[in-house]
Amino acid sequence: MKTKINRREFVRNSALLGVAAGLTQATALTPLAQNKGSRPLVVSSANGLRATQQAMEMIRAGADTLDAVVAGVNIVEEDPKDMSVGYGGLPNEEGDVELDASVMHGPTKRAGAVASLRHIKTPSKVAKLVMERTDHLLLVGEGALRFAMAHGFKKEELLTEEARLVWLHWKESMSDRDAWGPGLASPEGSSTSSLFKARPDLLALAERFRAQPPTGTINCLAVNERGDMSGTTTTSGLAFKIPGRVGDSPIIGAGLFVDNEVGAAGSTGRGEENLKICGAHTIVEMMRQGMSPTDACLEACKRVAGSYNHNQAKLAKFSINFYALNKDGGYGGAALFGYSLPEKDGNRRRSQFAVHDGKENKLHELAYLYEAPDKM
Ligand code: GLY
């Protein structure tokens, strides 16, 4: 169930936000800013509609909330079309796909995570095994891969043809002072467009990702009828990163946090920003003090904005979203910007997240600090 925020509250909240954030641009809370609770409920990032559907079906059938959210995100991890998660994710600067994931199980107060894991399509499953089958919490790199193989996972090539072409375009475009890309004698000059002769449909996407390497990610949080909660966050991380770079997704308290007495929170977007404010833990602690999920997510956005003294020109260079639910099934999410930069058709895309409230599974608008980036 969601309630529309009334005009008086809207003005009050907008004014408070504007003062607190020192905004120069109109701020707004969306009409969905305050959402009353219902259980069961599943929340995810905008790429997670299939995950929320799967998780809700499993929770209704009596599954544990962690089994449900992991099965939900597995659909996206195994989908080569999502280039920010699992199989098909964009690789590091050397062309190797490195995945990060975390899980947290509210009822048993346990967590597990993996980082820089190569060759395994479903890092969230491995993170869950770290939680269940070790006395550790976080395994990284070669050790995480060996652990996964010990549990029967098969080593696979995660770099799809599409992701390879996007990466190679980035690699060849990086510098005209290295030898990557068509050479001096090339009849087509230094353009990399011949890479896409067989896949012209990919050129625009590759160019967009070159201009702004994405961080993507999927976060999924669930509460069941009894009020038990779990969550997971899984990602291929920042595209074209330095090998070994780890973002917020596998870090408990940053990319994910669950406290079964209070609520759950997670994040997608530029992990470096979230790591500095321990976003998910911060949000859960603010909900513990009585804040709504939406207001707590907005507070996390304000802290990220504060890292750059609210300089919108700098903040426009990345995106970061937060998602939260509480024990009653209240939910919310917030982004730095309410709208994307103009897309190919000139329109701006609204920042959204996925919610299954037991009746409907659909995208909702995220609350936000700033309307839209003016320019990069
Ligand atoms: N939030 C995903 C990352 O920065 O790696």
C-alpha cells in the first residue's frame, strides 16, 4: 500500500531537503515518497522485475527469504543481456569479468560475500555458501574461485561476444599513444567503428559505455509475512576497472545490510561513493531511529552529495541509488538525480526501482535530491 504525500508535507520535506543539501536547483519528493507497509514485500533495483517476481512466488510458497532473493537475482546473473551483473557483465580493463556479491540472512544474523570472483556465473550463490559452509564472511579472487569449485561450480567463460566488443571499443579508444586500434596506415583512420561491422546495433551502446563506464548492479531485499528479512547484492562492478578493484556490493554495511528487528537496505551505482558513507548500514540505523525507508535513503543520498560539497557538476558524473524496506513492509528508494541525461530520443529516463507488494509487480519512481543533471 502506498500513500500519496500531501502538499503540506511535500513542501516541508522539499524545503528541508533544499536547506540541508544547499541546493541551487528545484528539489522534489515524488508522490511515492512515503510508502506504508504490507507483507510480504520484495524490492529491487530497476533491472530486477524478474527477480522480485521470482522471490515473491517463492516466499508465497513458504521459501526462506534468502533462498528467494538469491533465486531472483540468479535470473539476472545468468542473463547475458544485463551487462552489469554476472554472465555477460562488462569486464575489467584487461577483458576479464570479475564479479562481486553479498548476502545477508536476517533471522540467523549471518552474512557471506565474494569479491573479484572470476569464471562463476552466479556469485550470489557462492556468497551464500561462504555464509553457510565456512567460518569466514568474505572470500576474494583465486581463493573464492577455488572455494566455488570445491562446491561443484564449473569454471566458465563469462565474457560474451557483446561484452568483448564493448570492451575492445573502450580499449582501442583509450589513447592514440598506444598501439591498440587501427594504425597509421589504416585507410579508415583511427576510428574503431569497423569493430562493429557484424554488429552495428552495438556501436551506440559501446560508445555510451565508453563515455561513462557503468556500475549497474542488482540489489534485492525481501520481507515475508512473519517479518523475517534477507537481501543480496550482486554485480560485475565498474566496467573496465583496474583488476582487483572492489566496489560496495560485497561489503556488508555498504552495498547491503539487514537487521531483522529493523529493516534492510542496499545500493546500486558507483560503489566508491557508497563505501565512504557505509550507505546500507546508515539507512538501517536511521530506520531504527524512526525514519521512513524513503527518508533514510534520501539521507544517504545527501551524505554522498556532501562528499562533493553538493557540487552538482561533479555529482552528475556518476549515479547512485539506495533501496530500503522495513519490518512492516514499508519501502522506499532514492537517487541523487530524478532523471537521467537526455537519451538518444532526447528524453530523460526517470530513476526507478522494482517493487512486488504481493499484488502488483512494477517499477516505481525513486525519490531524489536533484531533478536532473544539466550536463556532464
Ligand atoms: N555498485 C557496484 C560497484 O560499484 O561495483
